[in-house]
Amino acid sequence: MPSELKERRGRVNDAVIGLSISGIVGGMIGIVGLALIPVSFGASLRLTIAGVVIGASSGIAQGGFRIHEAVKQNQ
């Protein structure tokens, strides 16, 4: 049982690390989109929105993984 918990925690941590990286990338896309708005006359607004969506979905998925891990650990 303890090895099973350790293995599951390792998988959850790997997933959270991957999602953190995608959140950082989403944030960078959003910043680039904001920086390009004056140059592109607002056309880069789609890039900004995409960055926000990527970052937000990454955060939501991380929360889901953490909640799942807490529920499984308390069983």
C-alpha cells in the first residue's frame, strides 16, 4: 500500500509539473499578445486570449489533480 501511494503521488507531481510549465507558457503567450497589441492594432488580442485560456485551464487542472490526490490519500 505505501508503495502504491508513493507511485500515485509521483504521477500526480509529474502531472502538476507539466501543467505548471504549460501555465508558464500560457502566461508568456498572453504577455507577448499584450505587448503586440499597439503594433498589430489589436489583432494580437486573440493571442492574449489564448494565453489566458491556457493559463487558466492549467490552473484548473492542477487544482483537480491536487483535490484528487487529497481525496485518495484520505481514503
